[in-house]
Amino acid sequence: MAAKPPTTIQRRIVVAAGICVLAFTFVGIRLVDLALLKGRQTGPASVAENAAVVRADIVDRNGRLLARDLPVFDLYAQPADFWDKTGAARGLARVAGVSEARLARAFAGKHRYVLVAKQITPVTRDNVMRLGLPGLEFQPSTKRFYPEGDARQVIGMTQAVSGGRGIAGIEKGLNAQLAAGKPAQLSLDMRIQYALLHSLEATQAKYNAKAAGGIVLNVNTGEILAMASLQDPKRAGYDPTRNIMAANDYELGSVFKVLAFALALQDHTITFDTMFPVGPGFKIGKFTIHDAERMPAVMAAKDILAESSNAGTAQIALRSGPERQKQWLQNLGLLQATHTEIPERARPLYPTNWGQVETATIGFGHGISVTPLAFVSAVAAVVNGGRRIQPTFLKQDGDRRGAQILSPETSLKMRELLRYVVTNGTGKNADVPGYDVGGKTGSAEKNDHGRYIAHKLLTSFCAVFPVDNPRYLVFVMLDEPHGESAVMALAGHTAAPLAGDVIAHIAPMLEMPKTAAAVPIPGKGNS
Amino acid sequence: MIARVLNFFFVGLAALSCLALYRVSENTRVANMELTSINHQIAQEKSTMNVMQAEWQRVANPGRIQKLAQAYLGMNDAPVMELSSFETLPRRGENPMDANPVQNASVTMPATANTNLHLVVARN
């Protein structure tokens, strides 16, 4: 018996059932899609989309907060809503810390909206709300907050407006990264920064110096652990935001002799015991180079550095010659501006005509002006085994030494010489028991309109420790320190003890073990 | 007859599905509101934590701590020579004072408001 064909109603029911099944299948698929697949992503993604990108934090190498955007509010008022405008002005002025007279005048005027205060904190906002005044509006914004001012010249600042771009220091140099919400971890260690700043402040006050500055640098990574610039607020041109260690050029004087000796030892033009006539001064062309203090008639090279003889160093520099000296300083990066993450930098100043006289004076640090940051980068390369480093304000991992520009043997000899300066020479006051400090003093007469002024000194000390395997370099500088006498204002009595004080404070923080192994020091009469 | 039963069945199924969907939709809406509220709370808490972290950083500044320590604890800026390492401490079982036994020890508190502790160890 043949099957009965479906009736019209049956066909319609089947079609309707099919549509229902399709519809529910679609709904089911969509539910699975939302619940299991997209649904899991929707929550956090939507939150992230809603959250406005704020300028990212800046932290030090230990995660200590250095800069952060905090929520603040701009407070506006509609005076028409106040039933007692005088009372409202008084209350708002008291809570928001603004002028009552200004508010009273503004409330009495015809303006519909009056700006009461900009960038009030959430706590102040709560206090304002407790006044119970009608007609107040809080416009949310952000303010860049710097919890510590110890490294203000490095960190810099942003424009005062909400979401403002960086205008100085790291804030400017890393503006794109920070504005994109990516935090920056600096190489600075705020414990070291404080110790450096504290010692600088005390020494600047002690010697009534015009300015003071310091740098602590890791010689193997180029990381700058601390950098401080201090100026005397009573002097003309005072600018507390200026980073004099990165943006100012200085004729650093005798501390520069380290570079002349490194080149001479590298080229084997001298040994520790090569003798030079020093006593009566050194005549070159129509000039005679004298020493600030009386020197023996003849001195060994190592004693020329230890006693910081200009006449002796000039002769050593001349053995290298102008071309070689210029090439050497070029290799050390001293003839171009030093680029780091901060925009503050300065081009070095050096003679266009680099002749014999210039070679002699540059040997002992006159006739060339560089930034202290550029100088410490060069010295780091001399003592770290002879490899160039790139100074950086960002935290780094591992050894970042670059191209070899000095042999490891010469680097070792230089470390021995620097230790000799501290044990037997002008750097005695920089020594710290337990840490073998090596270093060099610099007492440069300042140049005032082409004339060197004897009583205006720029004293500095460049120290490395521990000298057998240097890890850190400490450079300190005092601008016009005033000692009890002219001699007491020299670097050996001002900058050297300052460097020692800094090392004594920071070495335990840097977990530096006290050195047990003796460092071979070239004693008198041997090399 | 079968068609009528099927009709009722599917209409009933559709009605139940509507109710179920409405319930799910309502639960989702409520959950979404709770989520928004919780997210708002989290954002507020984070904002408060950000402010407190910044405030903590300000009050824990080494300079401020040093001033407070000097003013209220009588502490000094100790040079490194006064610090020591763990290696120099006596190990367990070792006589800490060479071969000489400690006879007595006392802690004296100065009569003034200064809270410095002076540990006096007398030896043979």
C-alpha cells in the first residue's frame, strides 16, 4: 500500500519545525560562542579599552617609585547656585587652599563657571564635598608626582598640564615610551643617589663651593647608579633643574692625566720608571709649563702621576704626539657629545688647531672641555679591561662592554697606577680601609675670558674600586671650593675625601666585599 | 491528531525556550552590572594604592628617615669601618670571646631622654 502523501498542514508543520530547529541551533551556537569563546575575552578586554592610557611610572633599579601619574581634579563652581556666595568663597578657599578674595570677586561676577582650583587631590575633593555646597563640578585629570627630589635633574619633568609631555631629563628622553603606558626601570639606585647627594651637600657647604656634582657608574655595564648636581642658591644663574654633569663642559684639569698615561703605556712610550726632568718647568715654544707645587728636579713617570706634575705629563703627552692623542680621545668618545637616554648633553670644546702646545696642555687637562659624564665613560674604558662602554640610565643585565680600545695589560697597569696615586700621591684622603680605592685628583684653574684664575679652582676626584677588579667608578667635582688656605682648597683636600666618604657609604650597599687580596703596587725603585 | 500534538509540543518548547533565554539574559545583565561595579571598585582601589605607594615613597625617603633617626633615635652617620660582615660573627659552638668567658653583661639606659642603648661587656 502506497504511503499517503503529506497534507498541506503536515508540510507546513515540518517547515515550521525546521525553521524552529534552525533558529534554536543558531541561538545555541551563539550561546556557546559567547559563553565559551568570546565571552572569556570580553570582560578584561572591555575593561582595558575603557581604561585611559596614563603616562607610565618611572622606577629605580630596585623598583622604587620615582614618577607616577596620580588622579587629581579641577574644581569648577557655578556661582548662581550658591545662596551664600561669601560663605561659599570662604569655605572653598579654606579647604582648597586658594585665595578667598579671588573667589569672592569671581563669584560676584557674571561668569557662569568659575575655576576654583586646579589639580586638587582626592582627599581635598572629599573635604570640598563635605562642605555640602551645590553647583560644584570636579573635572578629573592627572598630575605627575615625584615622591623624591634626590634625582630631579636626571628624571626631569613634564609639562604642568594633565597628560603633558616630558620637557627635561628621562621624562623627555623616554617620552614616547612613557606616554604609551610602558614603564621605565632606570639604572639609578636611590640609596646610592641619596648617599652621593648627602655627601655632596655636606662638602659643598663645608667649602662654600659654587656648585658640586657627582656620578657613580658601573664600569662593566655603563649603568649610572647615581648622578647629582648641586648649585649654590645664593649665586647668580642658580638653576636647580640643570644637570651640570651631563650638560656642562668643564676643563677638568689633572684628572685628565689618566688618559695621557693610558695612551703612553699602551704605546710603550713610557714605563712606570721612565725619568723626566720636571723641577724647573717644561719649556715649549714661547711657553713654560710650571707646576703648582715645588717638584723634584727629576721624577719617575709613576710619581709624575702620583704628584700630579703638569710639566712631566706634558712631556709624556708629547711622546704620543698630536695625531695619536686626538685619535685616542676620539676612540674614547671625548670629541663628540655623549648620547644617553636624557636629552641633556653638550658638545666638547677642543682646539681646531691641534699642535704641540695643545697636545701638551690637553695632556694635563687644559685646552679641552668635556662633560663629566663623557669623562667618566672614558675612564671606565681605561680601567674595565680596556673596553668601551656606553653610559646608560636604564637598568641592564650582564657585561655590556664593547670594543677593545686598550689592551687588558695596559688597563691593569693603569689600575696599579691609580692605586699608587692613592697610596703614595695626592689621593691619600680618598682611601677607604677595606676597599682598595684607586683614583686621580684634579685641581683645574678656571678660565675666565681667556685667563686662568689661580684662586678659582674646579677640583675633582675620579675613583675606582676595588682596584684589582673595578666594578664602580665614583667621580666627584667641586666648583670653586674655599679652603683655609690655597693648598687646602686643592682636590687632595676637598674632592679626594669627598670621594672616600661616598665610597665608604655606598660600598656596603653595593654588597662589595672588603678586599682580602693585596693588589700589586709598583713601589719606588721597581716597575 | 499527531500534527496537533506536535504543534502544541513545539509551541510549548518555544515558550519554554523564551523563558529560559529571558532568564539567561537577565542573569547575564545582573552579572554584567556586578562585574562593572567590581571593576569600578578595583579601579578605585588601584588608584588608592597608587596614591598610597607614592605617599609611602615620599615618607620613606632616605633623607627623611635619616633626619628622624638622628632626631629621635640618636643614631649617627656610621662610617663603614664600624660595619662588619657575617663572616666575622662567631659560628655556633665557637667561643665568641677567644678563650675568655664572659663574666657579666649589662645594659644601661642613660637617665636622659636619649634612647641610645649602651652595651657594656666586661671581660677577664
